[in-house]
Amino acid sequence: MSEKVVFSQLSRKFIDENDATPAEAQQVVYYSLAIGHHLGVIDCLEAALTCPWDEYLAWIATLEAGSEARRKMEGVPKYGEIVIDINHVPMLANAFDKARAAQTSQQKEWSTMLLSMLHDIHQENAIYFMVRRLRD
């Protein structure tokens, strides 16, 4: 049995509808989406970064011990998954950028990819990603 960690990024959203929304209700749907209510909205996540379990643990061990960033990333072994959104961008970006000096070439590659994903969230606040531990 192999284990891995998958970072899945929000790629699109759509409204789950069996029937067409009546024209008079369409504005209510748009308003609900605009203010953050997700009535019948389905988020589509797409795998953006995958790394083997043991290598994930070694990668996050390069983050400063006891730091908020390290505690956040240690949520994957502790809870099985974490969500990263706009609230985590500055903290994680600073921590992974700082850690690159002590990382292997593979870890630096993952950090670069993660920093790019964090930049995407910074540019579009609605984007987020899930980080999950998967067992085959």
C-alpha cells in the first residue's frame, strides 16, 4: 500500500441544477453567489501537486519548528486533510520561501509549485486548495 499527499486546487464552480432556473429567480441565484452563499454550487478540484507521503513529511520538516506554517501543514498527518485559502497565503508563502535554503532539489521544486499556487490564490481570493493524504 502506497501513500501520497495530493494538493487539489479549485479549478471551477458550477450550479447543480436539474431544471433551468426560472428567469425571475436567476437574479437571486447570482446575488447568493456574489455574497458567498453556495446554494447548490459544486466546487471542482483538480490535482495540482502530488508527493509521496514520506517525502511530504520530510518537506514540511524543513519549515521552522513550532511555526504557524509548520503546524498548518502538519494538519495533514494529524487530520488527513487541510484547506488552504487566502487567509494562509502570507504565512505559508514566507515560510516556504525561507525554507528553500535548506531543501533538496525535489523539495525546492515542490516549494516553487506551492508558491505559484499561493500566488494564484493571492490573485483570485475565491481560489483555495485541499491537501489530502491518500492511501492506495
